[in-house]
Amino acid sequence: MKKKILVVVMGVAMLYSCSSENSNDSVADSIPISVELPNAPSELIRVPSVNDSKNLRFMWTDNSSDETGFKIERKVNSGPYEVFQNLSANIVDFTFSNLAANTTYSYRICSYNNKGNSIFYSNEYTVSTDIDRNAYTNIKIGSQIWMKENYTVTKYKNGDIIPKMQQGQAVLTSTGYVLWSSLKDFGAYMNSGSSTTSVNYSNFYNWYAVNDSRGLAPEGWHIPTKEDWNILQEYLGGSLVAGGKMKMESSSWRNPNIGATNISDFSGLPSGYFKFNGTASGSTAAENGASSYFWSSTEFDSQQAYNYRLRYDSTSLIESYVQGMTIRCIKN
């Protein structure tokens, strides 16, 4: 009686045919039949696109010379992986469009030929979208999952539009000019433009937008609390060194960008903040290239909350109190 044994070594499937009629038979007496499967692709990454956060451009490394093509598999929210796209051989990038709002997508890729699929897959890459269909990369830092890009939503969770203010704009009321940080009946945001070094460089929000009961973060996410930020900095070795591990080694930062390693993959860039001077000039950008400020949802007083700062001249993640800042969301 013949039986077959499949052994996989370094991507090569060895199919052995051997006899079980004689207990003295061994694998050494068997005849191997080599089945060459392609090597799996690797280093699946997202390519930053200026002013294009609703499409995803991925690239990967082709590690095989004998593939017929690639299969891109996608998982939507908590569903199963399914083949989403078949690509020809030697293709190493692809752009995904028409993403749905408030949805989490995970992607992975295998190669294939006429013998079958590669034994392994590439790394998995996960993104989540907001109500505007902007896509944010999910990164795991310790026990937490953060968004890798600054938040740029323009609507509350229920679809209501967040008023947009321009740099140098204040609201004229019966008592004079009122800064958008002090508008107690609605939140507001400003936009700093874009950067060639990141996706969705920055929107800046006032405290009333952050604290609005309609909510800013997508389903399953929230604006980090003071406790969330403290957990992050402790995981990264404490407040004195966490900042360096969160900053990108980028020319966008002023020199010297002290201690920037980005080993956390947080990928902090210098968005600065908007300050308010109490006049018709309204608000102006501050600390361009020098710092990044991020909101927490833990209230400090009636107009603002605790926030956290990265700086070009420090390795620290510093607790601070300013207005007009960026947001990073964290998974519930």
C-alpha cells in the first residue's frame, strides 16, 4: 500500500511517495517529487499621498521570480479574509478606492503559480475610516492601538458639519471679536494645509469640538484620555524619553531633532498649534517645525483639556495646556 507525505521546506513542497507494507521502509527509500511554490511577498506598506486620504496606495516586495501573480485578500471589520483582487506577476503596488465610512479594513497578499499559493502571506496591514471616509493606519503600541495619522474629520459622528475657520479669522459679536476657541455654542476646526511627508498632515480643533456630545471619533474609537497618554508614555520608558520614540526622523522637524527614532511607529511630525490673541486677527500658526500638540479628552478647565507635546529639542512627551491642536484617536 502506497501513501504520500507532504513536507514543506523553504517554500518548496516535497511530496514523498513511500510504501507502508513493510515496517522497515523509510523515507530515505522514498522518491521525492518537488513542487515549486512561489515565495510570499513581504513588506506590505502604505505609501503616503498628499491631499489623498480617501484612497489607499500599497506597495510590497516581490520575493519570487516564478509567480503567476498575486492575490490580495481583504477582511472587513471582524469578517473573514476573502480574495479581493488578483494581480499579474511582477506588480508591486496597487491603489484601493471607494472605502466605506466608519469601517475597518485589513489586507494581506500571497503569490501564486500553477502549483498553488505561497505557503505564507505578507504582513497584515489594517486601516480604519472616519465618517468622511479618510483612512487611518492602525498601529499597536504595547496594549494600545492608535491611529498613525493625525485626525482630519470635518463632521461629527452624527453627520453634522463642524464649522471651519480660516487662519486670521475671528467671529464678530455684539461684544466684539470672539476667538473660535471661545465659541461656547459650537466647536470649530482649522486646516494647516498638507505636507509631502505624511498623509493628512493636520486639522486643528478647539476644545468645544473635542468635547461636543455628538462625538468626533469613529465607532469603536475615542479621543485618548489623560490615562491613555500616561499608559503610552510609560510603555515607551517614561515621559523623559517617550517623545523621541514617537518622533519621525524627518526634515520637517527643525534641527536638531533630538533623539528621534520613531521606534514606536507613532510617526509624529511637527504640526505646531494655533494660538489666539484676542483681536480681529483671530488665530495664527505657532511653532511651525518645532512641535506637535495633541488633545486628550480629560478636561483641565471649562475651555480646554490636558494635552501632550512633542518638540524638536527634546526627547520628552510633555503635558501642556494650549488651544487649537491636533487629534490622534485610540481604539476602545
